[in-house]
Amino acid sequence: MSARDRILERVRAVLPSREDAAHPGPFLGWRAGPLASDVPGWFSEMFTKAGGEVVRVGSPGLASAWLADFAAGFGTASVGATLPADLIPQLAIAPPEVAELGVSMGRGAVAETGSLILDARDGRRTQLLPPTHVVLVRVEDVHATLADALDHVSHDLPSAVGLHSGPSKSADIGQITVTGVHGPGRVLALIVG
Amino acid sequence: MSRGRPAGYARAAADTIRNKPQIRSAVTAATKSFDAHRREAWSQIDVDAWRDWCRDVKQHVVTHLDRYLEEAEAKLLANGVRVHWAESAEEALAVLGAVVDEAGIRRVVKAKSMLTEELGVNEYLEGRGVHVRETDLGEYIIQLLGEPPSHIVGPAIHRSLDDSRRLFHEHFGTPMDSSPEALAATARQALREEFLAADLGISGGNFLVAETGTLALIENEGNIRLSTSAPPVHVAFVGIEKLLPRIADLSGFLQITARAATGQPIGNYVSLISGPRRAGEIDGPETVHVVLVDNGRTRLLGEDVAWEALRCVRCGACLNICPVYRQTGGHPYGFTYSGPIGAILAPGLLGLEEAMPLPFASSLCGACADVCPVRIPIPDILLHWRERAVEAGLVPASERLGMRAYAALAERPRAFAAAGAGLRFVPWALGGRALPVLGGWSGERAPPELSPRPFHRLWKEGIE
Ligand code: SF4
């Protein structure tokens, strides 16, 4: 018998003596979110509280203009594989290991947790290695709850999804919070639409 | 990185309190701050309903564990993950050894994981000449110090800023007055090289979703995302109790775990990993292994009272609020898991005799049960293990006699009052130490201030 079969056999030997517990059904959270009427606003509040920055623009054209302006402060950029061509900043493109700026296309965002949803197909290293990270999200992809967002992504799961909810932080040195430990120390959500 | 054994608890705890007062102050400050954040985060939600829901989902999983293990295995395999099962630490390490041999692994980066501590992964790899580097900043600090973690969420909470300054000065020559930011930047640079040079990343798993074969990992620094993204091979060790039925269930668990642990609405980074790099993806590991580990968990499942401990999500909230844990931190417990959860897991995972005296390392104040997000009845389980220990003759004779004498007195009101009155005149320094049970206790403490009249008299006369 394999380890697998022995483990399952031991589990099955015990379970008849344990009362079956039913699954309680979907997680309801706080039912109506505090700012459910303004989902992008709710996202902004939560993401900012965690140390992230939020920029909201009305159209892809304005996003591209804002990005060009912002990128001017950097020497090199690494960009996500699914970023629309007209949004790629006019910078020297560098591998994520050395790029000063990372620009990713976000799969979406979650208001209640203040999270950006990042898809492996856009490139994991660009999401993690450059010290500053800009993530584009279409306003219609901002979900109110994590349950909504997970339901949405579960229909098309890549090898990895990352939820990023602010800059990298740690309080492991003397309980004092510092940012930018491994991931980006500065992260901006660029909400378009 | 020796961890000692539970049997050394009393001596190690006394030594910490007497000779390392800085540990008590660092641990107390850190846990109080964690707990204050939890309280604030819980005040924002319908916490009782959330806790009920989380308890019920976990109870459902544990009572249908075989079904979800099989479903998860099938999904993982379909996703291209290589699935292994391990009954013991030795078997889990043998799986890792085979991966190391097959892929010619020389350098490993590790994401923080209590299960890999439990299994002894670092010692095993080092013994095989493999370079292994912890990448969570707290884990990195204690790895450089040669210590095990002191807390399941904040492994280095027993160390002060000055301790880290000294450590970094010795290793990197940074100035003794470096800011925390400067120290973190030094670590970032050193570890960045490790991530990019590693041929294997090792992680644990907070949750494993059966429906989709998705592993969920929670962290704040980004080191877990990097450890599971940069190296070409990823091995995840997952306890068999870590399953969740559906991906939708993560919505409750990711939120309550973070709120219970640090008061955040969600961990700063969550990785949802559903397999190796796919065609069309530009990076990520080519091979992902998931090792499903028993190592005593099915034994715990067979325990009629203690089995409820299998719901634990390792948030650390019970450690943070525990007045006993706060005095010493985790090291004296001599077991991977410390504090209240450690005291109830140890007898289940190690066997009661080996776990002694951990079920007694508690004042039974009940605070842990009030904060546990999955409502594990920790004090009931502690009492259960204590009863079992007494039955098995694992409790010192003096303590058993003392308890029996106390029970006899407590049943006779007059004798109880007389004994109580007598106790008021026992000099603390001499008599207190000689008394059974109280002896060990009074040795480490200042005498209590007695009220001018005994409680039973106040009670009779009516307390003003
Ligand atoms: S027993 Fe409860 S409070 Fe303690 S670590 Fe586990 S889940 Fe958290």
C-alpha cells in the first residue's frame, strides 16, 4: 500500500465516528459593503490606507498621457506582456531584474480588500522586481468584494494570480514597519474609465 | 537551529524570565500590538458571523477530508502539478531529496512556512550540502542567528532593533546606528541575488482549494511570490488539513486570517498558484510539486476532543493574547508551534508523553478561545489533555497529591475556610515555595497583596 492509500485509509477509519458537518454556503461578509455604491472609490480608500497610490483617469488616451509624464522620472522600464501597445511608456525597455519601473496590465481589482489582481500571463517578474510598479486597471474590472473577484478569475485561471494590496512591507526588524523589502516599495493603481 | 524538547519547558521558561528580561519585553510589546490591531480590525466586521462561517467550513472539510483530498489530488494532477503524499517527516524529506537529485538542485530559497520547520527541511538540505536561504526578513534574521522561530507569524518578534543592528553589523559591516530602512535595504539586496540564483523555491501553503487545485499563500513582503515565481522548480509542503472545498471559500478565509493575525484586511501579497508555467506565459517555474503531509494529523483526527484543533489557520491570535506566551515567546515550548495552539497540537502530533508538560503551560484564562477565528475550544482541549495526562500517570506525584488534597478541602467548606485562613500566615518566601503546585509558581513571582478580609467572609457579609 502506498503512503497515499494508508493516509486515506486512516482518515476513512475515523470519519464515521465524526458527525458530518454541512458546508455553510457562500461567505456573506458584511453583506452590503460600506461604500458599495461607489466601488472604485471604495477600492481607492482601501488601497491608499495600505500605502498604495491611486490615479484615476477618464480614458485610455489620458492614461497614456499620465503614464508618459510619470515615466519621464525613470531611466528604464519593464512592461507586462498584455499591456496595450499604445500604453507602453517611451522608455528604454529593460529586463525586470534591472528595470527602474514596472508597468503591468491588471486583470482587475477588489474594493473591500484594496487589492490589485495580477495575472501570470502578463509576467510575474515585472510585477515583483522593479522598485516602482504601476498597474493599469479598467474601471469596469474593479469588483466590490473578493468573492465577486474570485468568481470572475476562477473561470480562467493562469498558473498564478497575485493579489497585491499595497507596497511590500515588513515589521520584522524591531517591530518597525518598513516598505520595499522584496517587492516594490511604491505601487500605483492607474484606474482607467 | 536546535529547538529543544517540550520536557525542558519549565526550565527554559524560568531561564528566559530570569536571565533574558529583554525577550519578555519584546514579545509582550509585539503581541500586544498585534492584538490591538486585531481588535480594531474585528470591530469593523460582523465578527461573530464571520467566525461561525469559518468554523463551519473547516468543520465540513475535516469531516469530509478523504473526499477533498482526492478531489484536490485529481485537480492538481490535471493542472500539471506533481503530487506526493508523506506519512511522516522522513517521507516528506525523502520526496524533497528525490527532487533535489533529479533536478540537480544546489541553491534553495525558502518562503516562510511552519510545516517546513516541523519537518526539519533546512537541516535536511544543509546535511546534503544544499545551500538554503530563508527569505522572509524575520526568518532570515533568525537563520543568521541560528535560532528557530519564536512566533508562527512574526518569527523574530523576540529580537529588538538593536539585536538586528548588531547582527547586520557582524554580517555586512553596516553601521551600528543603521535605520530599520537601511537594514531592510541591505537584506533586500543580499536576498535579491539569492532569488535570482536559486534553482528551487520551497513554500508551505495556507490553503489548498480542492475545486481548482489552487494553492493559496499569504504574506507581506513579496518573498513568497518571488520564491514561487523566480526559480525553475517549486516544492510546496501542505498539511492534509489545509483544504478548502471551493475557490469562493477563500474570500472569507483570506480576509479573516489577515484580520486575526495582523489586523490587515488581507495579506499584502496573496499568491494563488494553480500549476507550473503554461504555454504562452513568459515566466514562472516549469515544475511544481505539492507534498501532502500527514505527520501526525490523522492521529490527531482520531482524538475525540482534540481533533477540532485541525481547523487551525495558524493566525497566531491565540499566542498574541496569551498571558503565558507573552512572558517567554515561543522558544521554551520546545516545539514548532508554541502558545495555546502549540499546547493542544503537541500531544496530538507528538504523543502525550513527548508533549508533556505543554498542556499545563496555560492559566486556562480562556482568552485564546475568545479570539480564535475558527472557534477552536482551546481551554477545553487543554483540560482534556491534562485529564489524560493524570490518567496516564504523567503528572508529578506531588502535584497529584496536592490536587487531591485541594479537592478534599474544597468539598468541605469549614476546612477550606480554615486552610485559607492558615495560608494567610505562611511566609511567601519560605512556605510558598514549599507548598505543592504553588511552589514552582511562587518561586518566580512577587507575593500577591492579600485583601484584609478573606473572600468567603466578604461573600457572607455582602461585598460593598
Ligand atoms: S488556534 Fe485559532 S487563534 Fe490560534 S493560531 Fe490557530 S486559528 Fe489562530
